[in-house]
Amino acid sequence: MTRFALLAAALLLSACAQKTAAVAPPAAADWPPPHDMTEAECKVAGGGWGPVGLMGTLACTIKSPDAGKVCSDSSECAGDCWSQEVGAAGTKGTGFCQPTNMPFGCHSEVKGGILQPALCAD
């Protein structure tokens, strides 16, 4: 229930945010891109516009600049370092840099070469 409350709050805040005229394709230093993009801004940034998550909210999905790169800590990625070994928290492992700006699915973050507890986001 807490996830839904946080999601609702985030959606309300993003609805109140000021829109900008145009957005350049995001560089690694600008990752993740803003979540309040319009469809036109999304296309300028090279993203795909459509429904995301269980609620099917319309949003911009943009590929991470280092998507799929092998990593052992999120500091090595523009976004987070994920592992799909969701049942192995506390063990050593490597992961991959998150593929897009969308957090959906089940994964464990890798911090300092150690798999963290799993998180499933929809």
C-alpha cells in the first residue's frame, strides 16, 4: 500500500511541475531524464511514449546510455546496477546497468559487488 501512496504522490508532483519547451537526448551526466516530459519532449529526447507499469500511466521510456554494461556497483552506471538474482541477497555478484529509466520488474541492486535484497516494482 505504501508503494501506491508514493506513486500517487509522485504523479501529483509531476503534474504540477513546469514543462520545458524541448529536451536534448540525455547524456550519462543527465541520467535519469525527468519524469514529467511531454510526448513531444520525449520524442525529441529519443524516447518511446506509452503506458508503463501496472497502472498504465503514459510516460517516456528512454534507453540508458550504458544499458546492459556489466557492473559491480551503481556508481559504475548512469542509473543503477541491477542483478536478476533476486534470491541471493548478501552474496557476491555482478549485475548490469539498468536498461531504461523505468524501474519496473524484479531485480536486486548491486552495491560494492554484493547483491542487495530484491525489489519488484510495477
